[in-house]
Amino acid sequence: MNGCAVGISAAIERARWGPWDDEVTMAPRSYARAVQEAGGLALLLPPDDAAEAAPERWLDRIDALLLSGGNDIDPAFYGQQPHPETKGIRPERDRFEIALTRGALERRMPVLGICRGMELLNVARGGDLVQHLPDLVANDEHRVTRGAFGDHEVRLAPGSLAARAVGAERTTIKSHHHQGMGALGEGLVASGWSMSEDVVEAIEIDGREQPFALGVLWHPEEEERSRVVGALVEAAKVKA
């Protein structure tokens, strides 16, 4: 089936354009472009608390779920108090995405979490987060400059979904985050690590349980050569 629908989770942000200054629901265009270039139909999913009770209203309309990047997840969702560096939390977005993620996994729908989306996937499965990686690792290569992507290398487990999606067991990626994985959620395994500090950079669910459930802590939508979003679209075509 061509033109399968990929739902992309939207952030809530304050934005200014022309004479306007207002709250908006948004996602960088690079997500939609990556889906479209892979042959999918990109649909933006604004947060809605109604999804907590009835996620099927959204999931019935899409063939795959892409959890986009953005600000930090409210630590209340994984039983912690906020770190001083945990910023920009939007609980309504977290509730919406957790409900959609759990619903999507229940119906074995392809799911890809990117950066914050990988963290959300872990939290939705009962895991938790390291709220500020520089407290634990010796460098800040994952977010060298605020508002700009940095490059570093990751290694991927041979035969993993992450390695198959990337098309290699080692690659250079674009990174911008300050949080990472704590305890992994139910059914999740680590399948990618940074070369310098062994920070977990990819997680996934065993393919016997979920055909395509992957989280990557980097931003494949920002790389023209990346195959990761395309792998989600291909999985959606099979599912559709």
C-alpha cells in the first residue's frame, strides 16, 4: 500500500511570527519531509487529553507512530522530582504520547521514537530517565551547543533492528539532548551505544513481540542519507 499514514507527535510551544505571539502545536518540517521522501503520508498529531481514554480514535487513522523530539518529559511520569536542568515540561503532551504509544504497541503498530521520543517510549513501558547526563559522563558531546546539532559516533548491536534500520553497525549521528536512559522499561533492550561513554543511544523491543518498535536518541530526520525514518515507513506499508 503506497501513501501509508505516519502520525507525528506535535510539541506545544510559544511562537512569534509577523504580529502574532501565541501557543502553537508544531514539529520541525524535517520530520514530515523524511516521511514524505520515504513515500509516506505525514499527519501531525496535536496533544489531546481525550486520547488517555480512547487512543484508538487516533490510532485507527494511522499506520505508524513517530514520536518526535522536543522538551523534557515531566519526571512525575517516572516517579522522580525535577532536576534543575529539566526544562520546558508539558504534561499534556506527555499524557497524550504515553497513551498513543501504549495503544500502538498493544496493536503491534510500528513505532519510532526520536530523541525525546525514545525517552518517551522508555517511560511508556515503565522505565525512567537520567535527567542530566553531564552529571554522570565526563563530556557534553550529546549537546555541545544549545540550538545546534553535534556529531558523534555510535555502535549498534549486530543483527538488531537499530542496525538494520541504519544499514550499518557503526555510524556518525546528529545529536542534541541532555537526558538519557535510566532503568529500561518492560521488554526493552539496549541496541546502540555512544562510542566514547557507552551512553545508550538506541532501544528496541524484541521483534517476536513487536515487528518494529525502535527508539534512537539521535536525529535521523536531520540527515538526508539516513534510512531510519524510511525503515519506519516500510514497516508501516507492511502493516497496512
